[in-house]
Amino acid sequence: MIRSLHSAASGMEAQQLHIDVIANNLANVNTTGFKKARAEFQDLFYQEIRAARRSDTVEAEGSPIPLEVGQGTRPIATQKIFTGGDLLQTQNQLDLAIEGAGFFRVAMPDGTVAYTRAGAFKLDSDGRIVSIEGRPLDPPISVPPETTAITVEQDGTVKALQPGDIEPLEVGRIELTQFVNPAGLKSLGHSLYQATSAAGEPLDGLPGELGLGVISQGSLEGSNVVVVEEMIELIAAQRAYEINSRVIRASDEMLQTTTQLR
């Protein structure tokens, strides 16, 4: 009975984390470029009360299957699901979405590089294309001051149209990055990710090449959270939490009965 108390308590802790993950998914249902997470669990070690024995052993008694009891569960990972979100048409010339695999690269204040799927870019006071928090693209791309229109082609080529000109001027090209295991990236918040050894070496390239997606101008990638699916997961997690609490209550009542024996 003491074992059942610990096992059920571990189940309640696991479901609490499960609900925390679901809550974060639902909170970011409208966050541009957000990727939902999934909680994953693992059973704990088993206490072997009697080992399995072969039927041809010399022991008088034996069983071909063991007698063992598990010790509960624990959370093992929160995996990011990098499926694509719906493309939202905005008609803003600096709203960019990646159709397919890959990440935009942005320069961080400490000199490192972060990766994002959120393509709501702006122009800063120097004419650089930057993220919504002012982080410039890597490599940096600057637009001339008197530009009247900006065009971003599917292959990442950025062109700026000047007053009096017919043909736009090419001012740079956006590069993308892919990882062998994007689920191994470290989440930094603000729709940013950091490379880790678990994610593999960054694979840099141009849009449309090396398996990378292409760029869609005037669009943003929405969150890939599906509200109905998360609500189903929430109900299942809540019921699992309640069932584990009932196990604790039942074990407590059995212990109470045992202590009242005379």
C-alpha cells in the first residue's frame, strides 16, 4: 500500500506537468510561428518480487513469467512538434512565412545566432530588416532610405524599388537554416530557438535548395496548436489526475483499516 501511494503520487505529478504543457500550448494559440509541445513520460524501475524461471529447472515450483511491481511514472521530455501552421495572409510586404522546412536566422545582442519561424519583420532606423524585437537578419540586409516598395521572392532575393526606377534593385538574399533534429533545439522564448548538440549541425542554405522551404511574402505562419486536440488532451489529463488521487484515497483507507486491527 505504501508503494501504491508513491506510484499514484508520481502519476499526479506527471499529469500536473502534462496540464502545464497543454496550458502553454493553448496560451500561444495566436502566437506567430509558435510550435506546440507534447509531454512524454516513462515508467520507473520495477521491484522484482520473484524472477521468471524456465519450466525445465530443478526447482519444485516456478513460473515462466516474473512477479514484479512498477514504481510509477516520471516526465522524460517535452517535445516540440515542428509541423507547419496555417499561413495567414496579411499583405504586409515585410511579413514573411516559410513554406516547408527551415528557420530564419537572427543576430542576438551577445553576438550569437538564434532561429525562428516568426517572420513579422520590420525596418529599423538604419533601414535594416529586423525582427519584431529589433534583432537583424543574419546575414544583415539593408534597404535604401527612399525605397517605395520591397519585394521578397520565393528564393529569398530581396529587391527594393527606388523612385523613378522601373526595375527594382537587389539588396540582399535571405538565408535559411535546417537541423537534422529540430526537436533538440533549446527554446529561448519570444519564438526563438538556440542550436544545441542534440539538434545536430546547422545546415545553412538558400530557400528552395537542400530541402529547405520557400518564402511567401505577405503571409505569416500561424501557431500549429489545434484547440480541439488540446482540449481532448486536457480532459484526458484531468481524468488521469483524478484517478490517481482516488488511488491515494483508497490506499489511505486500506492503511487506516490495517491500523485499526486488534
